[in-house]
Amino acid sequence: MGVKVPLWGGFSAHGGFALKLWTPKAKMTKEEWAAHVPALKKAASQATTARKRQKMWFDNEGFLKIDDKYRKHGLTAMRFPPNSGDFNPIENVWAQLRKDLAEREFEDLKHDKIITTQQFRQRVARILHSYSLKGPGQDYSYLQRLVRGMPGRLLRCKKNKYGPCGK
């Protein structure tokens, strides 16, 4: 338990996952990430029908700072502080994913079950997909609620002069 999952992804303004990318290591070089920008553009295009430049939210990881490459593909980078659930809602998704994976790993350990890497990836994909589905009696999915709550979180942060914002 507690293994870092080398997975990159994001979700659209409509609350659907736009890109799931597994990598062999936790960090990439700018060149390695740049090779994935066309796939990012394709995922963003599928998530929205807008013809204008698409805005993509990124944290400030060094390898993500390739604005010229984004512009070349019609994307605009919107920077948010890393590890901030208030400013960067994908951090909430990663935290929830870690919690959900830990629960399933605990169940596996209880039953002496060992899963393969492929089974683990399928489990992660199923969990992430479930975040874009509405639950019983819910009007919005988990991801849609995160997107819809973003303006309120930003206003609370601004009111608090960008100190601790809380949930």
C-alpha cells in the first residue's frame, strides 16, 4: 500500500476524464511530456465542442511548463499551485483515488489476494470512470461537483486573502 501511481490525467469542465496516461516513472522530462500534447489536445477536443483555444489546468510541475508547445496545439495553460485542492481540483481526485485504492488493497490483503499490474490498472480505470457517473439520487457526478464548486472555493480563498481556504 502507498505505492505512487505513475498516472497523469485531468477532467473536463463537464466532469469527464479527458486523459489517462500511465508512465513508467513518476516524473517526466519536458520532452517526454511534450510528446503527449497532441493526445492532450485530442482528449480536450473530444471533451468540448468549442472551437476557441481550450484552457487546460496544470499545476506548476517543471516538466509541464511548455507553453509554446501548448499554444502550437491551440491550448492555453492555466497554472494552479501544486497539491492545492482549493486551486487545483485534480488534487482532490488523486486523494480520493488513493483512499479508494487503499480500501481495495486492504480487502485484497484480508483475503490473501494478489493482483497483477494489468488488474491494478483496470481497477484504477474503473474507479476513475466511476467518478464521472452520477450516484443514486444525485444530480451531478463527483467530478461535476468538483468543477461546479471551483468558483466558490476560489471566492473563499480570495476572501481569506489566499491563506488556508478550507472546504
